[in-house]
Amino acid sequence: MGIYPVNDLLIELIMFTNRWNGNIFPVEEPKYSLATAFKLILPELSLHELPLALPYPSHPKLKDIVTYLEENIEENVSFKKLASLFNISERTLARLFQKELNMSFIQYYTILRMLTALKLLLDEKLSVNEVALKVGYNSLPTFSNTFNKVVGIRPSEYVKQKELLI
């Protein structure tokens, strides 16, 4: 399974299917046949797969934590603060991330921030610095270096080449 940037037409088609709940492993195949078709079409339409993906948790508390992280992406949320906010020990939270998502909190949080940055760079008319701030980085060099490590290209180069992605 991959993540692909899409063109405007495909975005409109996907938005048209707003009754779809996001489940890509449907029990009732005919109900989600359009979503399945999109899943098959994306690799053919897009020249490049984005090198990121995040697992979705099944544990109720971790779902709430992930939702909180997504909704507060502009903040730089510390692990300690997160554990305190959700009344869970840091050790238990670390184990929960590892068990449920097969990655550490920092790995998950970094990928979440980079996925959000990719979306903002593709969809918005924002500068790289504005995107860095919107995903919780106060330092442009730190954001750029992290983006480069995770995505494999500097954000400024990504912006220059994004026309090739769609």
C-alpha cells in the first residue's frame, strides 16, 4: 500500500465518495468498489509513490492520542506532555506505540509531521518556512534536514519538482 499525490480530477472523485469510511479492507467488497478502483488506479496515474505511511491504531486510548497529535500538529508536543495529558505513564505510552504501531512515538510523530508537510507543500501556496511552522518546527534547517532524511529530498527541491509528481 502506498501514498500517492493525485490530480484535481481524482481528488474530486474521491471527495464524491465521502460516504466511504476509509476502510481499505472492506468486508462488503461491492460497497467500496470505487475506493478499490482508486487504490488500483493511483500507482498508474502517479509517477512517484511517496515514501511514507502511518499505521492506524486499534487501541481506543491510542486512537485518541493520534487524533490529538493530528489536531495539534502546529504545536511541538513532547512525549512527557502527551503522557500527562492522557493520564498514562511514559513507559506505558512508549510500549503502546511500539505494540500497536510497531514504531516509537518519535518515529510516528516525525512521519505524521512529514506527511502533513507533504500535503501542505502539494496543496497549499505556502513557503517552506510557513509549512515548517505549521507542522511544529521553529527551525527551518531542522525541518529541512528532517524532511530530507524522511522523504529523501529537501523541501525546496520537492516544491520545484512537485509538478512532476502529479
